[in-house]
Amino acid sequence: MKGRLHSAVFMLCVTASRAVPPQQIAVRIIDDVSQSEYDAFPSEHQANNQTNLMNRPNREDLTALHQKHICRPRHIHLSVGRFQNATHSSITASFSFSPKCLELFEDDDVVGAVRVWDASKHFNVLVMGDEGDVRSYSAPFVDRHLNPTVRDGMTHYFSDIHYHIEIDGLQPGSKYYYRCLLLHHSTARKGQTSSLRLGHTSIPIRAISKSDYSMFFTPPAPGHWYSSSLDHTIKFAVLGDLAVTSHSRQTVRLLNQHHLGFDTKVALGEDIHRPHRQNIDCVLLAGDLAYANSNHDVWDEWMDMMSVHEFFRTVPLQVALGNHDLDYDPNTMEIALSYENRFRMPQSRPALRDLAPQDLFHHGNKIQAKTFVPYEFGNAYYSFLFGPSMHIVLSSYSSFLPGSVQYEWLVTELRAINRAVTPWLVVMIHCPIYTTFKNHRNEIFINEAQTHLEPLFFNYSVNVVFAGHVHSYMRTVPTANWTVHPRGPIYIIQGNGGRQVSEPYLNEVPEEWVEVRDNSMYGYGTLELFNHTHAKWTWVKTGFNTNVSGQFEPNFSIHDDVWIINQLFVAADRYPMNETDELD
């Protein structure tokens, strides 16, 4: 009989200033091994590789150290929570562990938890996951590593147990420490599910395993920046089409150095570092994360690659749905298996995913839908606040035609924005609306967006639209209706994260609305908000094409570092945003 996941929510409070629910259970946390033994555990990516090679463990032969190895939380990452207001903030912490861990605890309940505290310890809580926080899945897939020539060679994949736990009651713009834990708690079977308090001994709960300590900052309150002691400004890193390649690893390695306080430039393969006054506050990933193409082991490799770096577990990662993230079960046609189970974005509603028709996808080893997919809400599209900015993340592959669920949701979101509080409005979507490149131009997801989404972006004064999909880099000037318009959005393609950079241009001479374009350099970008009117966009190059010739040879002379003036405040007298100026 396998151990079972217990589904309950607990709050551990060590402060008189926070209300204690009346159904309180006093507990103490018991560790099975010493801190020195924890320090001896393999790193997350090492543990992953070794754990996958282990056979089903014999419980009697396991030492405490082996137990911690199998049950160790891994793939730890954060996202912005659903609650952001003047006095209240939340963050979602996500992690996973091997299902083999459940086999070690046949008679007890296993529950994932996150402990969070501030420097003063006035805030000190333990949040255990409930049934809505736990996800796992299994699916057949073509293992191209083991059977590269076998067309129908199928194997079955069983995912980790994924926890997504939202930590509520946090102060905006504040620093917190946290660690992820696995606990086993036999009393949970008796239905004793309420808040817990440390310092008492009536009900012991044993820690099976726990992660290293880490930290995060909550977003500033809506309309606010960080305090002057925290460098005030807010900086987002933007990248897309990452995959798991040598270029991908270089991109995230340099992004991590940037986060740790270095401004990194790459020239002819040499890194140049100088002190940088601000770290990254949030990472925006514009789709096509792992390029797994239904090989779920590749998702694990991608999570391993990201987990090596500190930014992955210390700043929120907000993701958009790309076509290669639609991996599906070929038997049931359930879609977005990894994307919906491995992440938890600030959802307005749980995901609605109907089974896709058998003929929805093009044949081949790449995932490309022929038309819109039956996927609403969840991680498909959502919005979040981050200080002075409102972010709307859209799905290129859920219908956004007028009258559709996503379109009506988008219009509602746009109408509700108070630009006096959040003067910056940023959209992220996988497929670009404007592109100077030859490929992908005739896809329905791009053409319909030009027809139905661009007018909304213009009429509601969107500042920047980030996209990927096209494996190159491009930034437009403020543009509307295929012409330069000072109050139109800026469209940026940041699809050069690591998968490849080799998109041919449509025209030899750039279009009038193209400010910068490149099809030879890898990289990411940063958007730094300084005040209500000014922001700065910087393209950071992390590598270049090798073994290529002609139009894809690296061009080291191209740079992009520009100030952005908020379109809300640009020449309002000459370029009014009135009904006669709206796009149809």
C-alpha cells in the first residue's frame, strides 16, 4: 500500500500581532537528521539525475540520508500571487518531489509545506498545501533519446508530485526568507486541519526533508516603487524560446549574474562585468520554455537547468503559453500537460481544458496547432500587478476572436485598469503581431491578433507588447496600423533565448516602424521602470551564431539601449486618444 498525499491547509504563527484561529493545534517540528546531513545532500540537479536511476527503494535498507535524497524538494520557483493591494501581498512557491518518496511512508500522510519568515521573526508561518495545490500527471511520449529512429516507440512518463502553495498575508515591497519542506503528519487522517503554532509539543510533525534556505521580495504595492534603500526602480528581465541548449545555458547563466549584481556584456566570447546597482525583480518568459515536444524528460532537464541558478528561486517567473508548451497525450488528447501542472500563475479561474480533436495538430516532431485549442484560464492567460505596472499575459492559442472567453476577459481587464495607479501597461503573448522576419507570417494566430488584438492595445494605451515565437530579435518604434504613431505600443520580439537564432528577413531594408532587428545574436532584455513617465529598455546579448555563413553571421555592432517615454504622456495635444483616433 502506497503512502498517500494529505490535502490540508495549515498556518504556523509565531507572532502575537497576527490573529490565531480558534481551532488551533499546538505542534513542534521534528527533524530526522542534523543540519550537517542536510548540507551533505546533492544539489537539486544532481539529486534529480541520481534519483531517476534508482530502483524502487527497500524501506528497511534506507538510511535517513537516502530518505532525504529521494524526498528532497526540487525545481523550486516562485510566481506573483493573486493578492496585491496597498497593504497585502502574496507569492506562490512551487516545488516538486519524486513519487518514490510516497512509497517510503505506507502508514503515514505526506504533505508539502513552505515555511516563511521575515528578518524580525514577527512574521513566521508554515503553510501546508491543500488539494488544489497538488498536481501530478502521466502520459506516453516518444523517447527520441532511446528510440530516435522508431516512429511509434512509446514509453510512459510519470511526473513528480508538484506543489504550488500561495503564501498570503505578506507586506508589499518587503523581504522574506523561506524553505520548502515535506512533512509527514499522521494526525491529518483524523481531520484535524487548522492553524498550527510552533513552540508546543502536543502534536509532533516530523520533517521528512527540506530545501536550502532562500529569499524573495514581494512586489511593491500598486502604484508604488521599492523604497530608496532597495534601489527604488523596478526591473523586469524578458526572454523567450529558451529550450535546453548550450546557448540556453549561457543565457540563463548570464541572466543570473545580472540578478546577482553584475551587468554582463558579451563581446567575441569574453564576459565584461561591472558592478550593477539593481538586481532583477521579475522574469517574463514569452513562451516555448523547454521545447519538449511531448518528451516530458526534457521538461525535467529544463527545470534542472533553471534550478542551478539563484534567480529561479528568488524572483517570480511569469510564463506565457507557446506552441511547444502544448505537449499533449496522444491517446487522450489532453493538452498542456507539463505547462499546466508544473507552474501556477496568478489565475483568475482554474484551467478549463477540454480534450483536443485528434486532427488539431500538424504531424511531425514539432507541436504546431492548426487552429485555436480548447484551453481557457489557468496558466493560459492571466494578469498581475507589480508596483506601478499592470501585466496582461495572453494565450496565442486560446481563441481571442470577439465574443470568445479570452477576448471578453481581456476587455474586462483593460476597462478595469486605473492608469493613475498603474501607469505602465505591459502585454506578453507568444506570437508577435508585428514582425520584420519572413517565417510564421501567415499563421492564424498572428493574423487574427493583428485584426482583433492590436486595436485593443492601441485604444487602451498599452506601452509594450513582448513576444517570442520568431527566433530572433526586433524592437519597433511606437506603432499603430503598420505606421509610426507616437502613442502606439512598442512591439518587441525576444525569441532569441537559446533555441536558435536564424530567421531570414522579409525585406532587405527594414520597415519604417522597425528600430532594431537582428537574426544572429542570442540574449534577453530588461525593462526598468523609473517613474510614471520614463522607463529604459536594454537588450543584453549573451552569445552568437556559430558555423553559419551569409545573413546569419554575428553582427557585434548592433546594440539596443533606449529610453521609453510612457505613451500616456506623449504629445497628448497633437496625438489625442479619442474616438476618431481609434483603430477599427
